[in-house]
Amino acid sequence: MTEINTDDILNGYINGIFPMAESDGTIFWYSPNPRAVIPIDTYKPSKSLRPVLNKKYFEIKIDADFEGVMRGCSGPRANEQGTWISEPIIEAYTSLYHLGYAHSVESYREGKLVGGLYGVSINGVFFGESMFSRESNASKVAFHYLMQLLKLNRFVLLDTQFINDNVLRYGAIEIPRDEYLDLLQKALKLKRRFDGGVLKDL
């Protein structure tokens, strides 16, 4: 398949699968075993990031430029060829954003978007998708604020799909797929809302 819609994505997430596009635009669905998650309650910023946070070097916004974040994430990266974020995926997730399911956390400096991340929120689960950075620490700061928002909004599961060096630095762990699916179903029963308004309290 090369096309995808909002129902496809939501149904996929609640059943433990997620979409990625190949270089030719074909979209496949994945359910890795083991699955990578980042524990929310135990997250702490690294010592090296704390001075950046204290200086408030970046202005943080929520859902101000969702498509801009997606396009930042879809850009070329060092040591990587191609992108799994195709135009149909950008269109579908942007539609999810307009429906209130997809969200972005953005880092700005001097009024310019320099980093951020996006994902999908369904009840007690946040499905992290991708992040990008045009300046050092921009995505790390965005992630820090994401974690604070998830804590304040009482989310219980942060799915990060695959393990890699990037998510490892944030405390990602791998769990068996069956365990993930069990946690997922329990978290989906919790009535939670991704409320970016709590940012004013941080």
C-alpha cells in the first residue's frame, strides 16, 4: 500500500502496530519483538542537559507547527539514506493532528523552529514517532518537556518502537511484545488527555 488514512493509523496503534514507508513509497506495518518503551516516571535529564534547561536557551511550544516538525523529521540525516516519512504519511498524521490525536513539542530560537518531536496520543499512551534537531540540544530539550507533560497528564506508557542509540540516551528499554501488548491494552483504558496548557506550570 502507498496510501494511508487516520483510521488506519489509529486502528494500527491500538493493536500494537505502526506504519513506515520504504524508499519507493510502499507503506508497511510493523510490530517489533522486543518492543522499545521509555519509562515515564523514572526519566531524569542528563547532567549535561541541565544547564541548557536552566538557561532556557530554547523557547518551547506545543502544537504550533506540527507539519513543520514532521517535515523536519523527514529531512536527510547523517549516516542514513532515505526516510520512512513519505508525503502520504505526512498528510495522514497532519490530519490526525487536526483531529486532536497527534501532537508536537517544538524548540525555537530567535523565532525559528530548530528542533522538535511528534507522536500520537490515545488515552494513557503516547506513541513517539520521530524527532529532529537543527541546533545542538534542541530535540533533547523538546523531549524533556514532552516527558514533563506526560507526567503531569498522568500518561503511563511511552512507546518508542525500536531500540537505537538515540532513544537509549533517554532511558529506553526493551520488553517482550506480549508484555507490551498487555501494557498497551491497560493504558488504553485510562482516560487521559495530552494537555499542552500545563506547560505554563513548568
